[in-house]
Amino acid sequence: MKTGLIIYVVGNDSENFIDEAKLQGQIPAWADIVEIVAQNNGHYDIHDAWWKLIARGMQRIICKIAEITDSGTIILTQKELRLCGGLARSVLMAIETFFTKYSPCFFKGENSMKRLIICTLTLVMIVSISTTATSSTEKQKTDKKAIVIAVFGTTYPKALQSLLHLQEKMEQAFPDIPVRMAFTSEIIRAKWARRAKDTKWRTAHPEVPEFIYNVRNPLATIAILQDEGYRHIAVQSTHIFAGEEYQNLKSEIEALDAIKTLRERDKPFKKIILGRPALGESGDVRSYREDLVAAAEIIKNDAALALNNKSALVYMGHGNEIFCTGAYVEFEAVLRDANPDLPIFVGNVEGFPEPKRILSGLLNANVKRVTLLPLMVVAGDHAANDMVGDEPDSWKNMFKNAGIEVIPVLRGLGELDGWANIYVRHLKDAITDKGF
């Protein structure tokens, strides 16, 4: 379906000419033709742009608001203007104009009654079609679907590429459904909000997408989508295992999905579902053991790298201090089963197995060299500091001080196509299992 996009610009500088180049990287890929409504762009109202898109063959039209900030930057927001009913109003205006201007001459003389009947029937049919289209649009509104990718977040611009890669893969898998990103970390969101006001920082980092500066938490992101008319929302966790953060997210999603109203039609959500983390979760619906094996297959090249380095392979996970971290221990066993000739160790920044236990295992195995990687979606703060930082308690320095050579690899799992596809597959499983 050909889709047109109307961008309605608001702000102090909206009198300046605005073209698509000023919205570089913000225009959605699904937009076939874009019309910009601004004071000096030729379109003085949305109807003008709407008719132009209709004339150019667009079958669906969406209108979004763009805002001009105090610094002059143009930001394409996620706010949509409701265009339902616009066709009917335009048709009625056309009918009024026709009868006002042409009825005195058109309905005189021979066959005037025949002309009147034909014209009336034609206009009734047009209004009927437009009303049906509006009704169909209203139904589509209640059936609107959206996807939210819930990530912990990162403050490292380079590490953002892992997260953007996850979003890109999700968009490719679901081309007809909008995909939004949410950060679960309040500290990280606050830091990006501060950077949003720092003109020098933003100028120095043009690679950072505009939406990152205003990224919300999952609840706020879902609330905004609901306000925009989305009633079916699929949330995909990008956590590694079903620990504290995943359980918090799951509780929020289940609570929203459980909201009841006196009338079914008044429910804020028709359906909200959640996809499981990379290493799966307990239960009899989907085997977490199969998820462990699938994840191990994705990172098999790491084992090849370690063998080439003539070293052991060590992963640093995040873990947590509340839930059992046995998933990491079992994942280590799966990796060792797949690579019996390679010493492999999986430890955590928080919880079991702690770094000192990993060091003890390396010494007991008489390991002299390790290839060290983060078992995390992004190679951000934990990788740069806890893993390879200059502090004496970093994993790199702990191992080096024990006489073990360290070959660090700063790579986030989100950079791998295979790992990104894990989350795509898990969301598709959730859609199949829970309906969407």
C-alpha cells in the first residue's frame, strides 16, 4: 500500500522554508512521498497537502508533527494528527460548492430532472463511500499494532549501534508495524536528557539519532502509543536472562494487560504481550534449554577466535544479586559441550559466578592466556570499566596481576545479526503463543 506522510512543522522558525534535507535520517522508510506543511512551504493547511498526496496515488496518509527547538533543530516527533473523517468533510464541502455555484444553470432546460437524479445519486454514493472509508479507519484504529524494544540502554554513542541494529532487524521482520525503543535505566535516560540541552555535545556527535535524546522508559513509551491509538502492543525484552530487570518488566506488562473496564470497548489495551529474553525463561511453553543451545550457536565464532589465539575463552555477564543466576552456569556448560577442547568460563559482574571464582578456575586449569568478551547486548560502561578498565579490580587487571595474558574484545552481542534475530524469533513466538 502506497503511504504518504504529511509533516506539520510547528515552532518559532516555521516561516523559513523547510525541506526533507533538514529532516535527514528522521523520515520513516515506509513513507513513499513526503509533503511538508509550514508557513513558507506552499501548503498553508493539512488538507492542501492531503489532496496533493491523494492526487499522486497515495492509498494511506499519516500526519506527524515536527517541532523546531530553540537551537533551530527540527525534530520529527512521534505525535500523529488524526485525519479520520477528512475525506467526508472534503466531499461535503465539494457538494456544497457544487450546488451553490452550478445549480442555477445545471438544472434548467431539457432533461433537468434526469440530471438532478443522476447528480444526487452520484453524490450520495460518494458520501457513502467516504463514510465507509471513515468507518473502516475507525476499526483500523482499534486494531493498530505497535512494537516496543525494551533495552537497558547505554550512554556510549558507539555502543548505540548495537541497539539500533536490534531495532533495524525488528523493523525488517515487521515492516508494517511501527517499532519504538525504550530504555529501562533511569540513570541513562537522565544523562541523555542532559545531553539534549548541550549544543556542543550534540554537534560533536551527529551519529546519535534524535529520538535517543528523548527516549522514555517502557511504561511511558506504551502510554504514548496508547494515546496515539495503538491498542495491540508487543514488547520484546533484550535482556540476556530472566533476572531482576526482566521480571520487573514482565510485571508491568502483565499488569497493563490485566486492566478491566465495565465495557470491553473501553479497555485501554486490547492485548499487550512480552517476548522472553535471549536465554529463555522457566516454563513448559518454550524450552529454555533450546534457547541456550541456539544462543551458543550464534557465538560459536568466539570459540574459533580463542582457539586461534591459543587461549581460554572468558565471558563477562551482567547477572544480578536478587534472582538465581544459574542460567549463566548452564550456558557455560552448553558452550563447553559444544567446544570440548576449549576452556570456557562465564562469570558475572553481579551475583554468581563472581570474577574471583572465574580467576580461581583459570588458575586451577593452568590457563596462561584468555580471550575476554562481554556477554552483554552492548559493549558500554560495564565493558569499558568493569571488564577492561584501568582500576585494579577490573577483570583485565585481576587476570594480568595473576600472570594471565588478556586479549580483550569490546563487542556487544547486539552487533551480531544472529543475536538480533534471537529477539525477533522470541517475539514471533510470543505472538503465536499469546495472540496479537
